[in-house]
Amino acid sequence: MGSAKLKKIMADDKAHLFQNYGDRMPVCFVRGEDSCLFDQDNRKYIDFFSGIAVSSLGHRNRALSKALHRQVDSVLHTSNWYYNREQIEAAALLTAASFPGKTLFVNSGTEANEAAIKLARRYGLSQGKNKYRIISFTNSFHGRTYGGMSATAQKKIHDGFGPLLPGFTYLPFNDTKAFAKEMKKGRDICAVMIELIQGEGGIQIAEQDFVKEIFHLCGKNAVLTIVDEVQTGVGRTGVMFAYQHYGVVPDILTMAKGLGGGVPVGAIHAKNFLPEFFPRGVHGTTFGGNHLACAAVAAVLRQMAAKSFLRNTRAASAFILGELARMKKQFGFIKDVRGMGLHIGIELDRPGTPLVVRALEKGLVINCTADTVIRIMPPLNIPPTIAKAGMKILEGIFLEEKQQ
Ligand SMILES: *Cc1c(COP(=O)(O)O)cnc(C)c1O
């Protein structure tokens, strides 16, 4: 693999960029169209990854593109010193998509979690001396800034970064007993932070009873629930937010990835009693919620609000999960298939990266997380024919793997 054009791009990357992403996949996408991408040599790929669940409307979505063009031709940025109609509209749409509350816009997932952590601490410390501890769960991923990283219960994310932010306790995911035990002795706990489906952790789904018990005990003890929906949010699991599968409502919801359909933006949405703990001047960001970002958010949320949108997402999900259930029977190296909506993991008994590379060679973009879990996260509006074509390529890869 690798044309002369690609080889030059790869060499230039090494010459000019930090190599913190290691060896990237050997491709440079230059153009997209709906659920497809085109590389440096104009070769076509089916996108089953959406740039880590970001391109929720696929590529070059007409309405999103139009909204962005209109905004580019009006004003890009003025800062939070001034009122901003796009922010207001985006927040109102977010409330309609989630629960009554207020929104604070930021620029990324880790920044959303950072804001949630800071808000939870200010709330907690107003309720009691030393009420600042935050519970999170093994294998979670909450971001790379010091707060988000400290909340992330994965040693490999912490390695080499010296003292983390104090005041975090890691408990085993899906262990209701351990959680109840910790809460009993935890007068100093101000919040619990959880992903309902751990994305980077390998598409691990929180059990209903576990989540119910967390919300029950948090409610009883004035402990805030922070649900990190940076990956699962904004339609990814077939409903607007994954918490809606559980019959609970978080105090603080964090989101980013799919929120702007590819434009970098994050947000926290919190119940109405919380914004007062961020009074004037205690938290902020220069770029947060700028006109361009919020025009994107509004365009994404408007499109998803149409009833048919998530219905199509769920139909695509049913098709893909059905195909995978069949393949699981056929291929012994598939240990498990799990997920909700278009947030799907295929756990293998072996490393997944070689299969990801072979899929790319055959024109399918997939990803591997937690070493052995193939992750499938197509655009939420993927047309049935493209989903079908993608699954056919995937089955071909599995067949090859079986014959090896
Ligand atoms: C990606 C992710 C983050 C971090 O978001 P960034 O935009 O990369 O900072 C936080 N939490 C979860 C669940 C994520 O998947």
C-alpha cells in the first residue's frame, strides 16, 4: 500500500508534527461525501468510524454545510463578552433534546468534563466541608487534561504525568455492592462520574441495576451524577442521549464528539439548580460556544429532532447487529458483539488492529479500541445500501481471518 503521494505525506508528517499519535493508518482523506471518504489518490472508502463518532451526519451534509457557510459569511467569533444568538438557539435545542436545564459551551470533551468537575466541586464544597471527592469507574475514559485524566481510571493514561489531581476514587465498573459500600462511608463525596457505555474502554455497557442504584444513592446523599456522554451523546446510541435508555436523568450531562457534526465543540448541560454555583467570573473559555461552533450544533440538533432521523439510525443498528449476530456464530474468534444504536463493539480473541488495516485496504474504515475490540460507529444517517456494502467488506475480512 502507498502511492508516491502518500509516501510524501507520511514523510512530511514525520518532519513537522509531534508523533504522539504513533503510526497513523496509511491513508490521508481529502474529501467526504455522505457516509464515504476519498483518499489522496481519490480512492473511495465506506466510513464506519465517523472520525471517532464525530461526523454524526456524515460528510458534506447539505444542511450543516449551508448553516456553516451562512455563519462564515456573517461572523465567526466575538467572545463571551457579548450575547450570542447561535449559543442561545443551540442551548434551547439541547434542552429540548435532553432535560430542563442550562448549557455551558466549551471546545472539547475533556473541557466539558473539566467544567463538570469544577462545578461539582463548587457545589460539593458549598454543601459541606471537604465534600470534594469524585467517584469514577475502572476502564473509564474522561479526557487528557489533568482533571479529565485524573477521573480516568486507566493506569496507561496516567503514566509519566506525575501527581494527578487529588480527590478521585476509582471503583469497579458494574459492581453495585462496591459502590454502595463506598457511599456508606463517603460523606466527602460530591459527585459520581460515569460513562453509561464505556467507549475507549471497549464498548462496555453499564447494567440497568448498577445505574439505578447509583442514581438512587446519589439522590439520597446529595451527590451529583455526572454522565459523560462525550462519545454516546447526540444520537449515537439510537436515542438522543444514552441516559434515556436507563430511565434516569443526570444532574450534569457532558458531551462533545458528535455535537458539532465535525466542528470542534463541547458542552455541559446541567439541571436548573446548578448554574448558580458558577457565578460571574469563576469559569469560562475564550472560544467556548463561538458563533461558528454553535451554528453547527444548532444545525445538527435541528436535523436530529426530525422523528425519522433516529428511526433510521435504529434501523441501521438493527441491521448491523443482526449481521454481526450471524457472523458471531460463523467465526469462532468473535467472542462478543455488544452495543446500542450505532455504537457497536466486536470483541475478538486476538488483537484487532491487523483486521482494521486489512479493512482499510479493502475500502472500509473501522477502528480498534481496548486492543481486541473492533469498533463500528458509522454516521447516524448512513443509508441502508452503504451499511450493507460495509458489512459485506467486513465479512470478507472475517472470512480471510478464518482461513489464515
Ligand atoms: C473522547 C472522549 C473524551 C475526551 O474528549 P476530547 O474531545 O478528546 O477531549 C471524554 N470522555 C469520553 C467518554 C470520550 O469518549
